[in-house]
Amino acid sequence: MTDFKDRERAEEAKFALDQDTAFRIAARRNRLLGEWAAVLMKLTPEETDAYKKAVVQADFEEAGDEDVIRKLLGDLTAANTDISEADIRAKLEEMTIEARRQLLGEV
């Protein structure tokens, strides 16, 4: 019986760690996306910092990445940049890999 309880606790701990890691990767990815978009919009360093935080906050609106994509697309379109939704989705994938590399490289 203790083996089963030990295994159950280990699985719960692994699940919690995996969820925490996924959250950290998404937050770092969103900061990287915000920085990328800020460069395209030619924001000042202060505006860039605020914008990166705004992109991270946008991810809390709904589950998934659509809220972040919608924010970036709206802001980049308003800034008259020539960026499509496909470009943003490609950059999101690229930044996910980079964020994972950065985060797991720190451990």
C-alpha cells in the first residue's frame, strides 16, 4: 500500500513541476515576443519594458496562445508594421524553443 501512495505522491510532484516549468517557459517566451515586437514598433527602452510586461499579462486572458497572438497582431498592425498572423505564429514557435533553451540551461 505504501508503494502505491509513494508512486501517487511522486506523480503529483512531477505533474506540479511540469506545470510550473510550462508556466515559466510561456512567461519567458512572451517576454521574448514582446521584446521582438517592441523592436519592430521602434519603442524606447522604457516602453519596451512596459510592453514586455503587457504581453505577459495578455496571456492570462484565456487558455492557449490566441490571446497573445491577438495582442501582438493588433499592436503590430496599429504600428503599421508588415507582419502577418503567420509571421507571429512562426515567431511564437521560435521563441518557445528559445525560452525552453534559456530556462532549462539555467538549471
